[in-house]
Amino acid sequence: MSSDSEDESSEASTVFSMFEEKAFTRQYTVLKTLSQHSTTEVRLCFHRLTGATVAVKALAKRKRWWEPTVSEVEIMKLLSHPNIVSLLQVIETEQNIYLVMEVVQGKQLLNRVQEGGCLKEDEARSIFVQLLSAIGYCHGEGVVHRDLKPDNVIIDEHGNVKIIDFGLGARFMPGQKLERLCGAFQFIPPEIFLGIPYDGPKVDIWALGVLLYYMVTGFVPFVGSTLSEIRKKVLQGRYEIPYHLSKDLRSMIGLLLATTARQRPTAQDLLNHPWLQQGEKTVTFHSNRDTGFPDPDIMQAMKNIGFHVQDIRESLKHRKFDETMATYYLLRVEACQDDDSYVPTKLMNPGRSPFPSRDSGTFSLPLRRRASEPCLKVLVSFPEQHHLRQIGGTDAPVPPKKTPTMGRGRAMTAPCICLLRNTMMDLEDSSFCTSSQAEKASSDPEKRETSTSPPLNPRGWRKWKKRIGACFQTLCCCVLPPKRRPRTVHPQK
């Protein structure tokens, strides 16, 4: 017993230390834990360079003998579909692999059904069409999920569906049989209960049938108090279909839950089913991979913060899933969610490296954007000149004219990128007079007409040097220390 507890504690300490590696903390900051298992953990983090929130799944390389041999990383790199969670970056170290993915907003299908008891056919059809589109795309790419259940389906407030967690996924070739037994007991088909080699896509089709039944009824078709009881009902194909469901829906469920795998249709076979033709959404198996040219505004923004244009193009073209690719796609999401409001920003210099260190306080910002944080439009175009005007006796910057931006209202924080401030002196302020002196001179017309710059006396020259020094401190990222007078050594007589 003591040895088992020691093993569990060692596993817990290993998981706890997953997100403390320097290769990860230099780019991301952990916010909270989303889920945790023996060798995997998912945490909500934010990208320190852009300030966008991401979901990071850490995988320990030391896997057990019963875990899948096919890497989840390879599957996630291969897939790109609007109804599948997107992979942004892969960080690999000697001990762990970090999968940086988009944050999926919404509720699990499990909670969505439990709130209302069940879903109406129109809502269930809209969700099922998106699930079928994603699964059909996966099968076309030679990937099976093998763990479809309400916990792994996320639905946002607009009804958009995302499939997550490909931890039990596998690659297959046409006609190849799989042998690993996996999946939730109430969602696995008869061939897995029998322990025989099975067709991977037909397993996902069966799970889609169980999901559809669960959405329109509120409970799974095969229930039992023990595993043997569930197994018996699955092998016999015994389940009840409520009569209030439409005829086409009952037909769809019957096709998906065929006990013989050969009799189950493929995702392509279901395209012309009458029940799917009644909805507004259509089934498509196309990828959402961006094949066009990179956005020039985002390219300019990344160039301004230290990235090279050629590196950006190479990373996007070859899908390297590195920090360059992640930064581009996070900024693109930021641009799509940016609004038309402008907030005057104070720009600072983060240093030479585009990614701050762990102990740096420059980017330790909350998720919501503050007035001192620049948005994407500031990254694209540097301010050429700061015009000053008198407000309450002090000089305040006049915000530039609004420029329209693409996209709808913001949902995430704007990039917390700090840039060099381009400061210019006002030529009319060459006399370095105070604001009160300026107001006094402007109120007297005779003095205003005959006023000239005062001579450069010693006191005024000291102010001149201080003003120049302040400008250089603003323009430069660092100020060299003052030169010290060389020490002379006189030889002893």
C-alpha cells in the first residue's frame, strides 16, 4: 500500500512540475487548471507576448505500456477544421510536450442537454451536422477519434461546435483494422465489447448515433447497473426510441446504431439522408486551412516587434507550430475581434528579445485590456508625431483620428506589446518656458509680437542639457552610464 501511495505522489509531483520548465514559462503564464490526469494536464494560460488566452495540454513523455503509441501531437498537427479545436504551437522538452491550443468558449454538450432535459430536433440537427462534418473530415485524413462523448463536445452561445481531446485518437490506412480497446463503455460498439479487430471509422459512427440519441432524449440508449448488463444490451442492440421523434430521425438513429459494423453507413453515405436535408446547415468535409497570403497588417505588426518577414512566411507555409506561427494566429484572432474604439496608449520598450523572461514585470498584465496597453493598430503604424495642446495648464496628447478596424466587439485582451516611443520636440517650445509663462505671454499681445528666445545663459544652458538628456532617455532603450574621468597614477619619486 505504501508503495502505491508513493507512486501516486510522485506522479502528482511530476504533473505539478510540468508547467515550471523555462522553455514554457518564458512564453506563457499559467492562470488556472482546467483538467488533470496522471500523465496529462490542461491549464488555461495567456501568451505573454500578445496577452491572448490559450489552453495548454502538457503530455509527459514517459508513457505507460497501455497508452497509445501514436502521438497525439501528430494527429493535432494534421487536423485543421472549423469544428475541431485548433493547435497553435508545440513546445517539446526532454521530459514534456506542450500542446498550445485555442481556448474553446462555451459549454459541454453534457451540460447543455442536462439544463433542458433534451434538445429539440432542430437544435440537435444543427449540432449533429457539425459533428458529422468534423468526423467525416477526420476520416478523410486517416484519423479516428474513438472517444466521442458529450464531455468532448463544446458548444458556444451561437451554436458552434468544437470537438476536443484526441488523446485516444489513432491514424489508420484504408482497410486497416485497429485492435486497441478504448472509449467510454456507454459509447463503444459491439465489436469492441467482443474484443475483435475493428474498423476505426465505424466506431466513430456508432458513437455519433449514441450522441444523437442522447441529445433528443436526454439519456443514452444502452444503460445498466453493471458493465455486463451494458455489454449484453449493446450486443443485442436493444434500446427504445420515443414515438414523439420524427420518422426521419428514428431512421437516422437506426442506421447509426446498427450492431453489424458493415451495415453502418459512412459519413459520406449520410449526406443525402432526409433528416439532414431539413436543416439550414449542410455537411461539408472541407478543411479551414488558410491557403492565402499572410495578412500584411499582422506581418507588419510582427516585424515591428522583432520578427523577420521570411521567417513568418516559412513558418506559416510549412506549419512549423513554433512561436512565430502561434504569434501570427493569436494576432489574427485579436484583429478579428478588435473594435473601432481607440484608447490612447503609452508605449514602452520591452527590450531586445521579443519574448520577456520569467521574472520580467513588463508583461505581467491581467486578461482585460487597460488604457495603457496598445492594441493591434498601434503595432502596425508607429505614431509619427505627438501634437500637444493646453488642457488645464498641462500638456496632454491629442489622440489621432479614428481609423476603422475589421471585426466585431472584442472578447480577449489586446496585444500587450510595448514599443519604442517616437518622441519629437515642438519647435515652438525651444525657449523651454513653463506653462504659466506661456499663458502670460499669449495673453499680452504686445509681448507676444515682440517676444524672442532668451539668450543661452549658463542657467538656461543647464536646462537645455537636461531637456536633451530627457529626450535621449525616452528614445533609447537603455542609457549608458556617464563617463568617468580616467584616473591618473603618478609614479613615486
